[in-house]
Amino acid sequence: MPYIARRIAAMIPALLGVIVCIFLITRVLPGDPARTFAGEQAAPSVVEQVRREMGLDRPIWEQFFRYVGDLLRGDLGFSWHTGRTVVEEFATRLPATIELSLAALVLALLIGVPIGIISATRRDRPIDHVSRVLSLVGASMPLFWLGLMVIYLFYGQLGWQPAPLGRIDSGLNPPTSITGLYVVDSLLTGDLAALRSSLAHLIWPAMVLATGSTAIIARMTRSAMLEVIDQDYIRTARSKGLPPLTVIGKHALKNAAPVTMTVVGLQFGQLLGGAVITETIFTWPGLGSYVTDAVLATDYAPVQAFTLLAAVVYLVVNLLVDLFNGVLDPRTTHA
Amino acid sequence: MKRQAVTLALGSALVLSACGANANSDDGGAAGGEEATDTLTVAYSEGGTTLDPAIASDVTSDTFVLAAYDQLVTYARTEVDGQYEADTSQIEPMLAESWDVSEGDTRYTFHLREGVTFQDGSDLTAEDVDATFDYIASSSNAAFLYGMAGIEDVQALDEYTVQIDLTAPNHLFLQILPMYSFSIINMDLVEENGGTDWLAANTAGSGPYTVDSWDPASEAVLTRNDDYWGEAPALRQVTMKFIGEASNRVQLLQNGEVDVALEVPPKDVESLAAVDGVTIDSRASNKILYFGMNTAIEPFDDPLVRQAISYAIPYENLISDVMMGQASPMTSSVASSTPGWTDAGYEYSHDLDTARELLAEAGYPDGFEFDFTLGSGFQDWADDAVLIQAELAEIGVTMNIENMARPQFLDALATGEVQSYISRWTSFVNDPGYHLGLLLTAEGTSNYVNYDNDEVNALWEQAATEPDADVRADLYGQMQEIITTEAPWAYLYEYNIVVAHRDGVEGYTSYPDGIIRFFQMSRS
């Protein structure tokens, strides 16, 4: 218990640091949001009026305290480039991003961990070399390029992929909203048509987004497994005559898992960042495409809110990972 | 224990789903297999920022406004070689059936069409016009156009008569009224909903379409207003898809997922034209691209140097290699499709010998070095800059290219301290007075090259209040000749607007503002 409390307390200064940093970075960057918002052909007097309306004529410290005050009241600000509040925008878009990131994470685990195990157990055999080369390629493939290639090949040429337009066929209604995740909601409501369509829409961007993480998880699982496999207790287990699957699954994997889980926690941050790019390419109506637009339009509030959200998610996920590792290996909680 | 709980949860979910209807349980619903001829899907690059007519300033937002609202008057539409285009020199009735102009050209009296209703069913009257103009005058974005139109006072004389007084005769007035910014708004409805902020995400117009849904990150759906006062639009429903990636727009059009794709990259035009069932509509526009040289910074304060640069630019390569032929030569500071355009004084061509002579005459026989600022966001600008840099190197001139992100670039231009740059311009009011007034007179707010020629300034002042169109054209012609000779800009090219659509999509009309009016379109 004190361990969890300590960890949660440690998040507060981290979050404060993040708040100060993102505020300063967005303000210090060149580019005048008032000018962008008023339009290229706007007169200086118009730009001046817009700047006043946006509160940008105030001293920077005043803007900062307003921002923090609004944050404490749960107000994430107003998005100038869409004319709605950031909270409204996030409410409609966050589920799409979560669904995509979670699907990518699940895929990365389902593919990465077995590859890592197989590689480790067949060390220096052909399959190990192949998987090592593949994970090198996967880890270094630019998401942007990969996404375009997938669309070109699987949608444009082969026709396996539905049109990269949103989360579900335009002829279908989204499933009745329960969690906001289309695949889960359509399962819960037994909506088979929506399930089929939303899965078909989800799988391609999720695979693209998962590529980098899959490769890294595979590599880390492999090296963690290799370390464990050489330990004495594995040799003992083997010499006792335990079946190989039990040795690998129960004895080796359990001890290699903390490494993999730590990587997963770190990768989740990567996934959120990658989602921004993937969503833009696949016209996925999540936060990513919205935040990209906001960045290009120097629209401060959504950018700040997204960065803050990403930081919170990152901290929470890594806390969960550490707690999980603590269960697997109680020694870590006493460090 | 745990396993039991999971089974229980799954079981109850299944039971739930078995008794309750889900969102797609009504089989045989709307999504039919056969192609409907009264719907259209259009791929846009951006999702729009507002539905408010007085704030809209990007293509997507303007499209919403022109679909949901009407204006007092509108531009004429003509057919040229089987294609429709706007004739901005002819103003036609819309909400105003007719209008009278007073002696002295400062008072316009508009007679409104009777029986027009807003989409909520209330009558559109002179009071609404008056209230709308008040809002425009006080808005942050459109107030500037209000001033440019020279409007002094708006009065509702009776239920269907509006009188507008101008500060002085102003030929831009009737040119500006058809713009989306001057859409007539149901201000009573706006009041009921708590004020004009409501307009950002809602519409209150009398136009041919209603905006049913709008998500800037994915799509918007527009539905025909069946009570529309004018001719009933052919299309029942228009879906606007927002697809930022140009290659995806092209791909979706090829597969027939969308019927129309906007902003098709020049490099894809040729391959797309070869696809069965796809038609490319590539037309000259009044969107220009120029190479600006800051006349307040040495050595560009010398017209000879600027002329030398104008002789060193590989004009033909820019059009054929960078734009793949989807552009045409620009030979004046005004686009060639703008009424009053003239290429008088234009003698430039890609001629390095002349360029060297001019440099020597200006006192730079060995060339010089200067800074060029390249704004991000447009691939053709970057390609142009590199080609121009190479040619300038041939005459001993070193061009240092500095890259800048777009918001930063716009900021830098506004300071008037950028030595040279490339930028595009589209004058939404297709008139040389509007265009040159903003860009190349001393008071112009977008005169980033600090061009200040007394004669040009005086001609512009004179033309602004000149009621006779021919005399005005002559004055604007003189301005263009002086500017072309003095060369504060090198003229790069005029963009084509490229729209690709499936066969059978008809009625597309090109306007100077580049905005599609859906009520003009149909499918066969």
C-alpha cells in the first residue's frame, strides 16, 4: 500500500512539470494563432481583434494562471480551429483513438511475444535469424510510408481492405454506444453486421500502428528469455523431466515477463504518438487527426490537452505495469 | 470463481443482445446495393472550421455556408465549351429580385423576393437583412469586407425593401455582396439560441441544403431543403468526406468510393485521366503564384536587379516539370481571368544574357547574395525554389533558402522584413482594384514587398471611386503596366483548379473562390 501511495504521489510533480512545459513550448513556438485563425487575407486590425478575443494580448503569466485555473475546473479550453470546446471534441474522438491504440497493443503482444519466445528457444537457427531481421525492419519502418503502402496494396490493388474512411461502413449505423469502442459495443449488443464492418476497418490501421511495437516486444522478449533460459533452475526443471512447454511457459516466461511488460508500458507512449500519424493516413476519426490539424493551425488548447492526456495515460500505464510486475516479482516493490 | 464471473458476464451480455434490438437490426435498411443518382460523395482535403458565414475563410467552411445560406445577389453562370463557369462581371438576382441605384451611385435599393422562408419556416424579410448586416459589420473577419464594400448605412424601408447607403461610389459593392460572408442569416433564431457564437456549429439560413451532421475529422452530410424557394436541387444528399492525404483522395476516386475529388496533385492528373470512368476537369483559375522581392531591402530596391531576376527564372520548366502542365503562364500582377487584366509591359522570358546585362548595369557584374524564405506546406513552392536557385547561380547570384513552418512564415511576411519569398494569392473578389489594393499599393495590408509607387497609388485611389467600367479598366491597366515594368514580383504561374470526378457527375461550375455550389450539380 505505501508503495502505491508513494508512486501516485510521485506523479504529481511529474504532471506539474508537464503542464508548465507544454504551456511554455506552445507559447514560445513562433507562429501567431490569431493570424492563422483570421485567415491569410485578413487586415491587421482584424488580426488584432481576434487576438484580443483569444486572450493572447494578455501577459504570458496571466495566460498561464488562467490555463491552470481552467484545468483545475476541468475546462480544457476552446478549440479555435473547430469552434467547439476541447472537452466536447475529446469526448467524441477519444474512444476512436483508444480503440485503435488498444487493438494495436493487443496485436503487438499476440504477435511479438510468441515470436520472441520462438526466437529464443530456437536460438541461431534459421527461424531466429528471420525473425530478427523482420523485427529490425519492422522497428525501422516509417509509419507514414507503411500506411500508404498498405492502403495502396490492400485497398487499391487487392480490394481486401474496406475504404480507409472512418471506423465503420457508411451504410451502417455505429453500434449502440456503451464503451465507445465499436468492436466491443457491437459484441455486447450482438450486432454482427457492425462487428464485421468495424473489425474490418480496425484491423488495417491497427496492424500498421502495431508494427514498430511488435518488433520491439519480440526483440525484448527474446533477449529476456535468453537470459532466463541459461539459468540453473531452468536446467533443473528440464533435468527433472518436465515437458518443454511447461518449462518455457511456466518457469521461463514468468521470469521474463517483467521485462516484456516494462517494454509494453514504454511502447504505449509510442503507440499514442503513432496513432496521430496512423489516424491521419486512414482518416480515422480519432484525436490524432484532430490534433494534427490543431498543430498546423497553431491552435493551443487541443495541443496542450492532448499532450497532457498522453502524459497522464503514460504515467498511469507505467504505474500499472510496475504494480503488475510487483505481483510477479514482489522484490521490486521494496526497492 | 473468476471464471464463473466471466461466464456470467458474457452470458448476460448475450441475453441482453438477444432480446434488445441493436443499431443495425432493421435489415434491408437504407444502405441499398444499387447506385443512387441523387446522392453525391465529395472528397475534400480539410474538414472546415466553422459554419458561421461571417467567420468562414477556408474552402470547406465556405462550401457549408454557400449550401445552407442565400445571398442578396449572385454571380452569373455561363457555359463555355460544355463547361460551366462563373461570370463575375454579371450580377444576378438571388434573394433580391431587383435593385435600383440612385443618381451618384451611392444608394442601392433592393427589392426582396416575397414568400422566401428560412429553413425553420419563418419569413425572410428586410429586417433580417438589416440585422445580418449589423452582425457582419461587428464580426471580426467579415467586417473588413464590409468596409471594403463602402457600406455606410442599412435600412429596412418596408417588409421587402432594403436601402443601403455607401460612403462613396464603389464598384466593389456589388462584387462583394455575392460572397459567402454576406449570407442572410435568420438573426431571430440566433437570438433564441443565445447569440452569434451559436452560428459556429449551427446554421440559420434559407439555402438549398441543410447541414445534417458535421465532424471535421471525418465527414459532413448535407440534405436537400425540400422547401427551398428556388429551383429544387437535383441532389437529395451530399456527403463531404475529409481526407487529408492526397493519394488517398485519388485512390478513393479510382475505386468509385467518392464521386468527386478536390485538390488532385498535378503528378496524379495524367494517370487518373487514363482511368476508366474518371473525368478530369482542369481549368485556369485566378490563383496566382509569385516570387516577391522586397523593394525596401538592398539590392532589390533597384528595379534593374528585380528585372534581372525576372529574366533568370525558368518559366517553362516550372510549368512543365513542377506543375506537370497543370498551370499557365502569368504575365501580369493580376490573374488573366480577372476583368481588366492586361499584359502590357510584360517582356520577360528565360534569358540569362539579358539578366547578366541588367545586373551589370545595376552595378552587380559579379552577382550578389540574398535570403529567400520558403514557407512549408506546398511541394511546388519547394521545387520552384530549387529550380530558380540553380538558374540564379548561373548569373552569379546566390540564393540562400531558409525553410519555415507555415504559421511562422505568415508571421514573418507580416513584418515586411522578408527579403524574398514565394507566395500564392486568390482574390475572392475577382477585381483588379481589390487585388492590387491589398497587394501592391502602399496601404495594402498584404504588400509584403513594401512596393510604394506614387503613380500606382494615385491611379488606385482614382479608380476606386470611378463609376465608369471602361475608364476604370484603363486606370487598372496603367497600374499593371507600371508594376510589371518595375517588377516587385516575378510572375511564376497561374494555377489550374483540378477537380476529378466520376463520369455522369454534371453541373460543376468553376468560381474564382474555388467553391462548389452543390445545388447546381446533378448525376445522370
